[in-house]
Amino acid sequence: MKKRYRLKKNQDFQLVFKGGFSVANRQFVVYQKKTQENDHFRVGLSVSKKVGNAVTRNRVKRLIREVIREVEPQMKKQQDYVIIARKPTAEMNFHEVRKSLLHVLKRGKIIKPAGGRSVK
């Protein structure tokens, strides 16, 4: 995921929180808001200190970015997303993070299987 497609400023996060809607499961909360500014989606990540120390938080963010990179072609464009990782993600491996995040993205109708192929 390229840096220009990331949400970095607090103001951008607040716009998504206030103007968007959310879907969640035990591990993740995903807020989404439609925008007209970009022809690509932007993603912001939030991993609280409650999840763990800096090493753990950065690991969780890397795992989330990798999942987003995989499903990038299937995601809706012209959207801003904020993905919040909850405490259980600290003990999860890549495959568990992927499965849980895909579950939430499908619930929020953010992604759909490409070409009839299901994403597991």
C-alpha cells in the first residue's frame, strides 16, 4: 500500500469517524466513508497501546497492510477506511488476521469476490 493512500492526519480520521459508518467483529472495527476527492481508496490504521508494546503494534499494522495489499483490486474506490485493531489481534498469526479482516470487510460490503472466485 503506497503512502499516498494512507490516512495520516487526525482531521482525516475524525471525518471518517463522524461521517461514516462501521462494521466490527471481535478483532477489528472498520469505519468507512465515501469521498469524491480520490480515484483510489485511502486507509488509516489505529492500533492502541492496549494491544501491546511498540513491536507488537507495528507487527499488527504490517499484517493488516499486507492483507489490504492482497485485496486491493477488490476494494471499493473513492472511499476512506479506518481499521482499528482490538486486543486479540496481538496473539494472531497472519492467516488468522487475514481471515478475520476479510470477514469484516465482507460484512461491510467493502470487498466482493473477484471473477466469481471466493476469497477465503
